Amino acid sequence: MGKGNKPEIVAVGAVHCKCEGCKKPEARFTFCNDHYEWFKFGLITKEGKKVGDFDKKYGHYEAYQDKQKFYKVA
């Protein structure tokens, strides 16, 4: 910053989730909370694209979620 120059102010709008087609606001590491869980489970890449074996992994993810609900109740 030189003499007499003011710092440049850049307006940042709402940042959306990086996952394809998602319009939810970003919550963690460029993903919304739901898609962050998908990323952790390996359903989407860090660019937000579905992996090649998405259907197979999604079945495992649903089974994992059902198991987690069981443990929270018990």
C-alpha cells in the first residue's frame, strides 16, 4: 500500500456449496453440512463431483446412517 492509497474493499457475496447443483450456503471446507459428510464418506470429490462408484458407496452411506440412528437411540 503506497502513500495516500486506500485499501481495496472487495464485496463477497454468499458462497454456495461446491457440490454440483447445491445452492445451500457453504458451512465447512467449501461444502454445506450434508455434502461435507458425503465428501468425508468418499461420495464426492473435493471439486464437488460424484465419484464413479457413487451408487455403490451411497448404499453403504445409507446403511452407516441407519446404524448411527440406532446407536443414538439406544
